[in-house]
Amino acid sequence: MTEELYEKLTDFFDADINQYLSEHGGGAEVVDVEGSTLIIRLTGECRGCLSMNETVNGVILKKVHAVFPFIEKVTVTDDVSPEVYEMASKLFTSGRY
């Protein structure tokens, strides 16, 4: 994924997708694009939500595809963001736990 595409997708998520998801206490982050598949990470209440598949395929994919027609599929990664991983790593290596 080019830096330009990443910025466009991130701006779109901030302006549209995350406005909707924030009403439900969650959000989504752009992780990567592989061919015609957009990989995202769900955050907050959206992560692990029972309605996740409906949200991803019924809302996110439709909105993304309308603006970025080459995106034909959205998948969700269950890894943690680099920021959370770094914070956890510092906690566990500080000797406090």
C-alpha cells in the first residue's frame, strides 16, 4: 500500500467510518491493503462484538467500496496495535508485574 493510499483511507475512516462506529463506543483502523482486500483492526467496543461481521460487511465494506471501488473485501485482523503492544511490553518489563 502506498503512503498516499494509506492517508486517503485513514482520512476516510476518520471522517466517515469512525464517526458511525464511535456512536457504538468503537472504531476501526486501516492496517493494510492486499490486492482488493482492505485489512482493518477494530477498536473499543467493536472489537469482539457479536455484530462485527454485519458491521464489517454491511456497513464498512459498502461505504469503503463506494469511495474506493477497487476494494472488494474487508477483513479484520485480531492483532493489537503497535502502540498497545509497546505499552504492554513496558509494563511487563519494568519489574512492576
